[in-house]
Amino acid sequence: MSTTTSNTANRTDRAEDAVRELNAIALGASGAIVAAAVMLLLGVFGAVGVYEGAVAMMEQWHLFFEPTVVGTVAGMVEAAVISFVLVYAFAWLYNALAR
């Protein structure tokens, strides 16, 4: 009976450790992909003439974004880099504080 109890306790401890630790690179890459996809959608919407308010805000907030092909690609790269850095820093700080 004590073997079963100790095995269950070990699995619980490992599960708690896995929950507390974030994979910073994977989380940063996920954030970068989502940000690039949003920029792509806004670039397409801007070219078509839909959601012009959101497109105008992105033009103000991002240095390279414009509703053109080159501006959309540049905005996607910019958003991906910024998002990766910020989300990676968040995950790193979370992991440091969770220890």
C-alpha cells in the first residue's frame, strides 16, 4: 500500500512541477504567430476597405505597417518580433517567480 501511495505522490509532484514551468520559447513563438496572423488579416482588410478604424490604429501603433503587400509583410515581422520578445519575457519572469 505504501508503494502505491508513494507512486501517486511522485506523479502529483511531477504534475505540479510541469504546471508551474512554462516553455518560454514555445509560448513566445505562439504569441509571434498569432500577432503575425492578426497583422495579415488587418493588411487584407485594409486593402479591401473593411475595418478601416482598426487598420488606422495599427498604422499609428506600428512603424512599418501599411495596408499594402510590403507594408503588411513588414508589419507581420514587426508584430512577430515584438510579441515574441514580450511573451518570452513574461514566461521567463513567470518561471523565475514560480520557483
